[in-house]
Amino acid sequence: MSRPLAIALAAIVALVAIARGAGAQSIGPGHEAAVLALFAPHTLGAQVEGGFALWGVNIEPKRVRVVVRSADGTEARMLLVHPDTAPAAPRSASFALTFDPAAPAAARPALDRLAAAVRTNDAGGFWARASVPAGDPGVAGSAGGPEGVRRPSLWDDRDWIPVDGSLVLLLVVALASLLAARLLRGEPRWVAAALVAAVIAGIAVRLWMAPPTFLGAWPWTRLYPHARAVAQGAWLESVVSFTGTRRFVTDVTLWTNFAYAAAMPLVLFSHATYLLRDARAGVAASAAIALLPQHIRFSRCEDGFVASLVLTSLAFAMLHGWLRDPSPRVRLALLATLPVVLYPGLLLRPLNLVFAGLYVVALAALHGETATRSRRLVGLVVVLSVAALASSQFWVRNSGQASSAVSARLLGDTLDVLRSPSLLVMSDPTRTPPALQGLALLGAVFGWRAGARRLVLFLVGWFLLFVVLHAVVIQESMQPRYHLHLVVPFLLLGAAAVAYAPAAWRAHRAAWGVAALAAASLLAAPVAHAAFIRDDGYTEQREYAFVRSLRDEVPEGCTVVEYVGGHRGEEGGGSRFQRIGWYATPGREWRYSVVQVHRGGQTTPGTPTLDDLAERPPACLYVYEGLACATESDPAERHVCAALRERLRVEVLHELTVPVRLYDAAVDPDRVARGATEVSFRLSRARAPAR
């Protein structure tokens, strides 16, 4: 046992070291005042030199970006970075100061004065005070400028893993491909051909049918870590630098989710084959996930469930391989790489820590005929150690959420879900092919009769566990999203019908008829359920399409005023134009200068006030009225957006009126214009400078 245990411990130690180093030389939250003090006596909005004002001081984890702007909208930038990043640049006590080489000459005196102020006010030691401690998932915000004070939500900028997200994707595909190749050895050629066909069909049908839209909760404020790790990774930065074309975070997010979705059939093949010891069952599971309407629907959205299925299912496959693969070398390779898949999978969503318990049960209860006690113990050491590391990174911010999930109504809500097809997606024939329901039932029966009772109990228990956990929030429109966590055990039960079908049943003509009917039902599923797959007619998704269509309408560098609700300094519902105009690496810059307006006409601290905008408007000024205008609960705020149009003297350029059909119950239907059946979205532009 010493050799595999040493490898396991070495992998864990390396992972801990990497995770501890992830927060080094990063600016944590709460340093806005200290950063602004560096520029004293210059303040935000005030003239600095030569007609240029200090327009923005945007704090990012690795740098501070300073923007000066003239009355005609001309901008120039200076960066304050760690000295190790730019050792040849001019220095203050804490920073290296770099200047935009394309900055206009007229702006240089203003930048020089700000640089001189930083050198005077910087007492040194900034990075030691501002660095994010190991395990602290917080991030920097912004201390002003048109983007305002950014206080991202739980998911916006927390540390996931200190690795480029594109490399994680490549690792997933490489591991899944190697495992598939391993499991296909000795199998008939048709098995490999069927697997390749399932993977290709899954990619094709998702490109054809999956709606590229927002289907998660809080889509304008959340950015799941698997997508952020790609959007801000070095690989994408190199692509952007090479092509000279910047990418938007929203686009990168949707394509990242698609990449994970495309990998799922390959991953589930390995998972099912190792678990059920039958490559034909693995192909059946792969084909089922490739053509499953529920999974197709969410394959090109911004949510985290699709990536969650890939990472957790791949971790299961590697654990099963560790327990039962006959090759010691393969087992050791799986064990050594397991933490790299386990760790990000456990951190991706709050409920994913529950998978650690499922991994422990699988290690303790399954594959009794092949797995030795020492092998199980080593697997437990790896899983529990990585789970402890993930918990230390995660639990502080989610303990309140976990405790609030316990409710006296949970049992009743769970029963409501189990007996209602509209709430339990797998029992709804309008969203799940009935053939899959029949196969899951047959799989449970055949597996039980074949003596695989622990396996059947494990899969049924896994399924019911997530039914209970997701019954905490019941939203009929969102049930298909929540119940993606039920897909894998459901399809594995169906694959068990292939693996454990009795020999007499397989030889019977009726079995071939059932198999042909199930295959035809599955092949026809994407077309038969096209209305469900492509349903993006909810109010929130119509707004996303509207804002996305106008992204290029607003010129680069313009100011967009947007009502987001809430009180000043709160995040509100999230700015639509701020998110849609957010560029991926390099720079984490924005296409627009967005001024968020809160209740009472207050703007986010550090951004121009409405009085400033009315008296000294920028050369290019737009106003956007979105769903926040229609869902404002404060009666005094009901006409705030119309008042913005009048105050800033704008004319409507684009308007879209859509029916009220809300996707997210967090947007209270009773607040939508007091029962109105329609809401309107508007983009307006300033007619003339206010005098």
C-alpha cells in the first residue's frame, strides 16, 4: 500500500501548495479607500491637467487601472501593477507604473501628475496589506470610474483553481479520451463506432438546437468559476493577442458551457462502463446523454450544471477505475490525477460538496469482488483530503445558505416533486422520452435480480438525494435546470438494463422489439421535444436577446446609464450593459462606461451623479431601461426610468415590448407593473447636451 499512498499524498500536497499560492500578490476586497488615497489631492471627477479629469480607478485582483478622460470623451490609461510584473517600468514604493503607449500626447501631463501623486503617497507594503489570504474567496472591486464599485456576487471572482480554465477543459477531454480508449480494448468495432457516432451526434444536435441564452439564476451578476477560468486564462489571452480581436465574457461563457456539454457523452461512457462492467451499457448511456432533450437545452447557456455533470462524472469514472481496473499502472495514473478533477468539481456549485459523500459510499460499497481493503482506504484518503481542502475554501461563504436549506416543509415539498410530472422532469413525457423511463425501471429490476443490489440502491439513493436537496427551491420553469443533477443516476439505471438483461430476455424477440422502440424514441427525441429545448421566450431571455442585439449599437467608450434598483452600494439585479460589454482577457475592460442608478436616483459610489451627467454630459450618452424598471417594488420608484429619460434629455432608439412570462421566481410576478401583461425594454440616446 505504501507506493500508491505515497503518490496520493504527493498529489494532495502539490494541490495544497498550488491552492495556497493562488492568492499571492492579489488585491483583496475593502481597499478602495486606500487606493483612492494614492492619488490625493486629486479626486474622482476632478480636473487633473490639460482638460483631463480622473475618470476611473478600477481595482482588479492583479492591478489597478487608472482612466483619465477629457470633455470630448478622449481617454488614456495608466496601470499600477506589482513590480515583478513590469520590472523595467517606473516605480513607486509598492507599484510599477505603466502607461498606454497609444495614449494621446495631450493626456500625458495628467497621467504624469497622477503618477507623481502615487509616488508621493505610496508608503510601501501595499501588496502585503492587500493580498488575498490563502482560502479567502473574496476579490477586489472597483473604487470608481464609470464602472463603479464592483462587489461581485458569490461566483464572480472567487478562486476556483489556479489553472487556466482552457487547460482544465483539455485535461477533461484528454482523460475521457484515454479512459475510453482503455475501455474499448478488446471490444467489437461496432462499440467504438457507436461511441464516436454518439459524441458527434451530441455535438451536432447541440449546435443545431441548443438556445444560446441565459438559463440560470441571477445571470447578470453570476459568473461561474469554470467559465471565468477560461475567460481570464492565459490561453484565451494569447489567442486574443494573436488575432487582435477581443472576446466578450458572455460569449466565452456560452461557448465554454458548450465545450463541457460536448464532452459529456465521452465522459459518461467511461463512467458507465467502469461501473457496470459493460461497454455496450456505456455506449447506451453515452447515446442517451447525447440526445437527452433536457441536457441539450442547457448546453449553450451560462449556468454551471453542465460542467458540474462532466467533472463529477469523470471523478466517478476515475474512482471506479482505481477500484477495478486490472492494470496497476492505470490505477496509479488515475489516483495521481484524481485530485485535479475532484477539487474543481467539488467547488463548482454549493451542492457539489455532497458528491464527496457519494464518492465515499462508492468507495466503501461498490466493486467488492475486485477492490482490496487497502485500495479502498487509499481512495478514501484522497477523497476526504481533497474534500476537506475544498470545504475550507468554500464553507465560510456558504454555511448560511446550507443552514437555511433545512426546512420543516422539505419532506412535503419532496413528496410534491415526486408525484408531479411538471416538477420531476424525468417523469414528464413532454421533456423526457418515455423509453428512458422504462429503461431506468428495467435497469433497477434486472440489476436487483442479478444480485447487483448495492449498485441499484446506490443509484436510486443518489437520485432521491438530489430530489430532496433540490426540493428546497421549487420553480416549475427552472426544474429542468435543477434536475440536471438527476440525469446521471437516471441514465445509469437505464444503462443497467443493458448490462444486466437476462440471457433469456436478450434472446427473446420481444426484447429486440423493445430495444428498437427505445432506440427510435431516443433518436427522435431532439425533434420530438424541440419546443421544450428551444423555449427561450421567457421575459428574462427576451431581454438578454434584446441587449445582445444592441451591443454593437452603442459605440466603444460611450456612457450607458442604467437603473438597477436596490440601494446605493448594493449589487441590485446587475447591469445588463455592464455584463454584455465586459471583455475577456486581456485587461478585464468594458466596452462601455456604465453608471448604475439605484433607488432615490443615487448612483454607485465613485461614478458620476445624475446631476453631473445632466450638467456635464459626456459626448456619447445612452440610457437603458430594462426589467429592473418594471419590477421595482417601491411605489416611489415606479416612474424612475421615465424620469431618467426626461432628466438626461434622451430619445428612444430601440424598444421591445414582450409578454410577462417570468423564468425566475426571484423576480416577483406581482411586482411587474402591478399585474401588467407586458413589459418594455428601451435604449435611448442623448439628443443634445444639457445646459
